[in-house]
Amino acid sequence: MFLRYDDTFEGFLTAAAACLRSDGAASVLRPGAQIPLLPVQVVETEEGFADRLGSYLSTRLGPEVPGTVYQAWLSLVPGIEDAIVAFLRLGLAKRRDPSGFLQEPSVGAVVKASRKVTAEAHFFLGVVRFRLRGSVYLSEIEPAVDVLPLIGDHFAQRFHDQSFAIHDLRRGRAIVHPAEGRWEIVDVAPEEAGNDRDGETVGDGTDDCASTVWNPPARPDPYEAMWKRYFQAMAIEERFNPTCQRSFLPKKYWRHLVEEPGSSDRRVPG
């Protein structure tokens, strides 16, 4: 039996619970996955099910299990859904957190995926850079996995009085946070991201982060220039080591940074 869910975590948990209740073999399909030559059942998502199942798993298996499952699911690794189901099935059979049974392939896959997502999210807490676009601060990132749900609270707490957006270019989604408001994740249409206006906002023109135009403004941001000056002024030319620099901050991330790594030039721009 194959179960297809709606690409939300709550939908996945609904399908996973159906697999765990099933007597026979069942497999979970993410939307867009190749349809097998067997019947596929579409699982209707139960509202609030994620919270109820999370509370149950926390009580039965340990408080770390819901987070491990969520982080593993965010990895988008092919086949991770079935690995999570097997992970939970083993835990319920053992009546404990199954994370220690690394000899089991499903457990190893879930733990590895969870750790990868956690490490990627922690990394992006340090490399997110904002640029002023109209009245909104915008950051563009390209993480290997979906980290937006894990970094939203951090930046909302740090910049609670600012309107900002963090745009995941790979997945076409963004965290949007209006000043003094709550953050949410929205889909960003390609035509919106490619708009050619000069850093203005559409709609009422106030703090509508979700309708921000993503292109650079016509005028340079003085804070961006100030950060570049600070970065260059703090550099020590004698200790410049590009190999070491790339080991801590791979070059693939450089194009979204405000500063300009990879240069030993300490001259401060005017």
C-alpha cells in the first residue's frame, strides 16, 4: 500500500500514523514522487495531529524524538519518510528512544539526516546577511536542506522591531516578519522575485513583507557600506589565509554575503 500526503509535516505524520496502524507493508510518498504501478491512497491531513502525535511520542519515547523526526523530514532525503516510519516502529516496539540503535539502517538514516539539518540551520544563523529593500531587510540564502522553519524564531527574537524577509532561493519560499509581528513562511512566485522595480513594496507600501519586491534598490544602503568598511578595516593582511577561510566558509556561500571574503586588500573604500 502506498500513501500520498500533501507535502506538509502534519500531512506526513498523518500518513506515518496510518502506516504504523497498518498490519501490512505500507510506504509513504511525497507529492511529486514517481507513482508506482500499484494503487495509491491520498491521506487527508488531520488538523492539530502533529501536536497530538508529538506529545504522544515525547511521552512514550522521550522528549528528543519529535525534534529528531521533524529535522529528518526537513532533510528531503529520498526515502526519508519510510525511514522515519521504521524508526518510530522500532521505538514503539522497544518503548524507548530508538536513536541509539544505529546498527539499524532506518535509525542511522534518520539520525544522520537530523544531524545534517541541525548543522545546516546552525551554520545559517551565522551567515545570513540582510540588505535594505525599501522598508524591508532582505536576505537571500541557498541552503542544502530546508532550514527556514528552524531559524525563524532566532531572527524574529533578534529583530522583533524590524520588517525582514529571508528568501530560500532553492525552494522558492521565504520567512516574512513584519515589525512587532509574527513570522511566517510563504511561497515566493518566480515573477515576484524577478520584478524589476527598485526595492519598493507593493500593496499598501508599509510593512507588507510578503509582497516585497526582491531586487536591489537604486541607491546604496549606508549600513551595507559601513559593514564593508568594518570588515576590511578588521582584516589582518599578514594572517590572510584563503584556504583556511574557505574551510570555515565554503565559497559557494560567498555570493550572498555583504562583505567580500577572499581578498587581503585592507584598503577602506571611501
